[in-house]
Amino acid sequence: MTGLRSDLRKRRDIMRKILILSIMVLISVSFFNCEEDVESPYDTSGQLPAVTIIRPADNDSFTWGDTILFEGEGENYEGIDLDDSMMVWRSDRDDTIGTGTVFERGDLSVNVHNITLTGTDRRGRINSDDIIIEVAAWPEPEEYELITVSASSGYQMGWSGIDAGEEPVHTVSLSGFLVGKNEVPYSLWADIKAWAELNGYSFGNEGSRGYGSSPTDQDPVTYISWADCIAWCNAYSERLGLTPVYYTDSGKASLYKDSSEDADIDNNCVNWSADGFRLLTEAEWEYSARYINGTDISSGAHHSGYDLHTAVDDCAWYINNSGSSTHPVGQLLPNSLGAKDMSGNVWEWCWDWYGSYTDLFQDNPRGPESGYNRVIRGGCCLSTAEYCRTAVRDLHDPDYPDACLGFRVCRGNI
């Protein structure tokens, strides 16, 4: 009996030891597994997150100012989306450019960019995807041809006996300048306007392709205010690296860039010695329209180019031949200067406030110091031949566009 009890006791001791050993093994295994789950936040071994750039595509090309859509996706090893804050986009040229799965940028620099999308999961595991894109410079604007106008020691501006607004005839001298061969076409207007709006400019009006049936990009721009023209001239100057002309103050500290508000600028706000683009003064416009050879001028009683082509139909789109529509610039015959459409097609904004003439001699006149309306010149496709005369003057509110009102530009300081 004693032997049996001793044997049972030994068996219980063995079982107890086996049980303790099993528990210790289980604890060790559990501890080992726990240690495996707790990883260093810098551990990038094992299953990394999946990161993919969806757009733009590798080797896509853009033009400076284009709005570029960036889209990507990122998941951890379990297929769970990464937080937007853990999706970081970088350019080797512009540093961090965005975070998250979707965003837009329109201001990447002109460069070839190596774009990298980096995703980080909650364990600190990191993965990335990258592409190459190119942002090219804004294309050069289409050519706008300018014609040299020689200085005048004195020409007889105005005309007698037809309209009192054209009198008295008076002597005007002018410095030399460059004048546009054509009215500004819609295509050039739209190109410079798009560039301008990416560079801090605002416009009150979009501008239109001419007027009437089937206008094209080469028809003169219309539905633009005098204020729009002033802002556009400054933008065109900046675009070509010239010195802008128009400012918001007499100290010329602030460039005029916003035509969406009333244009309250006067002669003192103009840098007349700058080489940038500007509107013609009324005196410059009439001289260009009547120019023959720098000494002689044509009759103010007829259309521009009359000294070469006596038929108005040869030089001007007006009510009798226009079909009540504008036409692409430069299709008809030029005047002696080489300028086209100075009669007909669209009325053209000039710089000056509208005011009465004086019989006094004037040197580079720039019109009255103030007023309510600005001068417009030249007639349009809806005008009779009478309004195509080079001495005809008309006026328009500077803050309002019109269906048959466009512009031509010039440059001084030559």
C-alpha cells in the first residue's frame, strides 16, 4: 500500500512538472509573438504600403500656368487607405507641392520636375512612386507688327466746314512713335489676357471675336472697355519685357492692373517716356490715319488711304460692304503709312478725354485733364462712309464696352 501511494505521488509530481513546463512554453511563445508585433517605427522591412501616382502620367508636358491635377492612392498591407496627411507629394524643383490623394496646382515652375508621392502607414513603413513631368515656358505671343511714324514738326489737325466738333483746325507737333499696322485681333487679346490673369491682372470684360456673323480669332477684339485696354497694354509690355506705361497714381508706384473697377487715372499717371505699349493719343491717331510722307497729310474729309485709293470700299469695312459684320484685320488696302483698317471695321479707343479743340499750337497733346468720355476714332462696319472720314471724332464712356469698339496700340520713346 505504501508503495502504491509513493508511486502515485511520483506520478503527480511528474504531471505537475509537465504542466508547469507547458505553461512556461506557452508564456514564452506568447511573449515571443508579442515582441514580433511591436516593431520599431523606423522598421521598413516586411510588407510596405502600396503607393501609386494615377495622374499626371509619366513624361506628361504642360505649359506654365496650366492647372495640373495630381491624383494618387495609398494603402497599408491590409488594404486600408492611408490617411491624406500621410500622402506627401514633392518636386525636386519646388519642394513639397501637396498632400492627400487629390489636389490641383497651377504654379509649378518652368522646369523638368521629378515628382515623388510618398506614403507612410501607421507603423512607419514607407513606400513611394515617382514620375517625370515637364512644365514649359509660356509660348511667345503672335507677332503684332508695328510701323515707324516719323516725328511731325507741325501738321494741321481737324477739318473745317463739315462738323463743328472737328474745328478749329490747329497745328500739332508730335514726337516719333510706333503704331500698330492692324487693330488688335481677338487671338492676341486672349493670349495676353490669359497670361496677365496668371500674373495679378483682372479684367472687367472677357472680350469678343469681332461682331456679326461668323467672326474669327483674327477679327478685331470687341466688347472691351477703355479700362480693359489700359490694363492689357501694361500686361503686353510686361510679357515682352518692356517698361509699362500706366499707373494708378501720379507717383507711379502702383502699376495699373485691374480694369474690373472704374479707371480713375489721368495724364499724370502715365509714364510717357516708357517704351511699353499704350493707346494712341487722339493727335497720334489722326496723324497716323492721314499720314502720307512725314510732311504731307491726306484730307480729313475722306477715309484713311484716300490719297492712294479713292474708293472707300478699297480701304474700309463699312455698312455698304461689310455685311454688318467685322472682318479679320488687315484684309483691305493700307494707307500711305502702311496701316490698315484705320477707317471702318471697329471704332478704336484713344487715350484722351473728349473735349473741344483749341486754335492754339500744341506739342504732343494728350487731351483734357479730366472728362466724362474718352475719344473713339475711325468708324466701324455699321457706319456710313461719312463716319469713316479721318477727321471724325466720337466719344464713349471709358468703363463700358461696345459691340463695334476695339483698339490699336502704339509705342513711344523711339
